[in-house]
Amino acid sequence: LPYDRSHSLSIAYNILLPDPARTPVLKELLNGWQISGISQWQSGAPLNLTNENISGTMANGDPIGPVQVAGTEDILVRPILVCDPRQGLSTGQYANPNCFTAPSPGNNGHFQLPYLHHPAFQNHDLSLFKNFTLGAEDRKLQLRFSMYNFLNHPLPFFQGGDPALALNFDNGVLDDDSKANFG
């Protein structure tokens, strides 16, 4: 299913830092600091290849389309697998393009591909804050610094119609652009 994630972990934390100062002036500046945050890790969504990813011509020269392959618009066109697309990956690659060939009339590809994943997701939000006591113990002022995605790293993902998932066949053979850029 499109919303399936094999692994998901979220951790929320709040840490009261130790109070190092003992003198009244330094106590107000150095004591009472806290760190809180949320960290998330999640495996990628399932990667599925259908009509929107496949284009070009079949080995017989006909265009690749549902009517040409299956005889009806109601069936999605899928590539044929010749090896396991999870094997032989280059760095940063999520599926091996050499494992896909074009379908032919009456011979649609695999309905269920091996479990391929989009890129994994991770995010870390962090807050640092300090409580100041105002007069009586029941009144406080809080100074807070919040950072979202504080590691400031890219979060790669594929989206619908992404050229990195395009399989373009020329007479049933995957073209060089698709081989170089796919997955």
C-alpha cells in the first residue's frame, strides 16, 4: 500500500540540564536550562512502477500503452523483470534499471515487484529553553530557541512523474538516459 512503512521510530525527549552555579547572579544565568526534541526515522514508501513511469516502444515498434499490451485501458502496464532490481545498485540508487525490459502485446510485466523502497526519511527538531523566576515562585518567564530539521540535511524523495523513475524503451530496449538516471 502507498502508505506502508516497514519501520518507523519517533522519540520525544526533554532533558533538564544540571545546575552548575551556586552564586545568586550566576544561578539566574546558568541554571534551569532544558533541551527537548523529537527525532523521527522512517523507512521509505514502496516503489511501484506503472503507466506513468513506462514509455517508448515495444520490440515490435508499437507504442507502449495499456491497449497495445493488455487490450484494454483498465489494466496498468508494468515492466518485465529479468533480475532482482534490489541487486547490483550503485551508490544512491534505489532500483537497478538493467533489470527492467519492455512488455510486449499480451505479455504484461510483473504485477507485484520485489519490495523496493523510496528513500528513507529522518528528521530532528530541537528546542533549548531557560526558565526565569519572576518575583514569587508562581510566575516565570521562558526564553526558547527552536530549530526544525536542525541537522539541515536534505530529505530526498521521489514524486509522481519523477524523471528519476522514468523507464523509456526504444524498440523494447531501455534507452541510455533511463539507464543513467533511473532510481
